[in-house]
Amino acid sequence: MLVMEEKVLHDLEKFEKRAADRDRDKKKAVAEVQSLLDKAIAESKKKDNENAYLQKEVDQLRKKLETADDEAIAGYKMSAEYKSNLHMYGAESLKATIKMTTEWLVDDHSEIDQDEFDKYLRKRRAVDLAAQKVKMTNYGGVGSQPAGSLDN
């Protein structure tokens, strides 16, 4: 019976050792899983923060895009290029209007001599330029006419 008790004790020790080994392995596995979960949670929070930042950036870009056309147009209208183009196209339009009017007058009124009419227009242009220079001198420059002036 003593032999049997020793054998049972020996088997019991083996089982306890295996149980302790399994318990240690289980705790190690749980620790590894917990570590992986902690890393995953930290990574998820990091991604959430990045997503929130990117969403904020997207929202700001959308707001800029909504006003971009208005801002671009306003910026262009403030530029020297716009003023130059406005002046150039205005002058070109005026020249085209004068040419078309001249052609219409000459076509409809054959008694008008084209050369004489061109001389008249050049003389008239010279008179207008001289008057404009006098007006600028009298008023101190373009845009400085007295309030209510009809000379604009």
C-alpha cells in the first residue's frame, strides 16, 4: 500500500507540475494576447486621431472650394492683368465700333469721301486728346474731378 501511495503521490506531483506548466503557459498566452490587444487599441486610437485630423483638413478644403471661384475672380479683378485687358479690350471694341460705323456711313452715303472722313476723324481725335489733357491739368489728374462733375 505504501508503494501505491507513493505512486499516487508521484502521479499527483506530475499532474500538479503539468497543471502548473499549463497555467504558466495560459498566463503567458493571456499576457501576449493582452499585449496585442493593447497595441491594437493604441493603433486604433492613433488612426482615429489621424482620421479626425484628415476630416478636419477635408472640411477646410471644402470651405475653401466653396469660395474659391469668388476669391479667384476678385483676385483677378484686382490684378494689373485684368486692368490691362479691360483697357485693351475696351479700346479694341471702341476701334471696331468706329470702323464699323465708318463703313456703314460710307456705304450708305456714297457722297462721303473716305479719305476726307478719315482726315476728319484724325483731327477730331486730336481735338479730343487736347481737351482731355486740359481737363486733367485743370482737375489734377484722372479721377480727381469735383463731386457732381458732369465731365466724367
